[in-house]
Amino acid sequence: MPLLPALMLAAALAQNPAPPPSADAEDRAVLATAQAFFDGLEAGDAAAMRATLLPEARLMSLTSKPDGGVVMRRFSFEDSFGKRTPTGFKEWMWSPVIIRRGALATVTAPYEASKDGKTVHCGVDIFTLAKADGAWKIDSISWTAEPDACPELRKL
């Protein structure tokens, strides 16, 4: 193959990288666990949410303040959603990135949260999961809550 056509082909391939491999069954199971937590939240069902968690699961929120500061809250599921599950709340994520090694996995994704159909905020969720007794369970969920970030995050 002459040099110029070979270089043109190489340049075209570099601009159009191969798509990422599709998620395998384990990645789909990891993602399904995170989604089941969201489904329980939307249903206002603490028991359904609890079923996705390891005992003593930890939660952390980092909420942006108008002055540029951040409020960090760390708490257990049982001290928060386990006692009082919000109603009318819905959260959904897109473009999740799953990293899995053995029995450890993380899911990181932008998300949007709404209350009674009105957007409350957007942010980034990070789920840490472990495979225990053949099932993926959430050990921790950390998230940012950014009321002004929705336009930016929706582009991801």
C-alpha cells in the first residue's frame, strides 16, 4: 500500500476509535444493583433499597452552596433513608462507567434528581459494590448535589 493512502487510513481510524466493548453479564448485574436502588427510591420503598445494600452501608453527599462552598454529610442508610424514605423522588443516571476487578466494582455516572416531577439538582454518583454470596451489593454511595450543574452534566 502506498504511504499516503496508508497514512490517510490511519488518520481516519484514529478519529473514529472503536466503540467500547459491550457490558458483559457481570457488568450488567453491577449496574442492575445500582438501578434497583434507584427503583426503590422512586417507589419510596426502604426495604427494596435496603435489599441492594451490604449491612452498615455508608452514604456521603457533597452539596454545592451558592457561595462556592461544599457541605459534606456522611451517614448510614439506616440513619437516613432507612428511617424516612422520601416520596415523589426520582433519580436517574446516564453514561455509567463500570470498573470491576474480581469481587469489587464501582459505577460512576452523572445523574439527575427530581421531586414531584421538578428537577432538584444534578451531580455525579459513585457506587462501590462487592460481590457477596453470589450477588452484587452496594457498600457505599457517594454523590455530588449540584443545583446549577444540570446543563453541563446533561451533555455527558
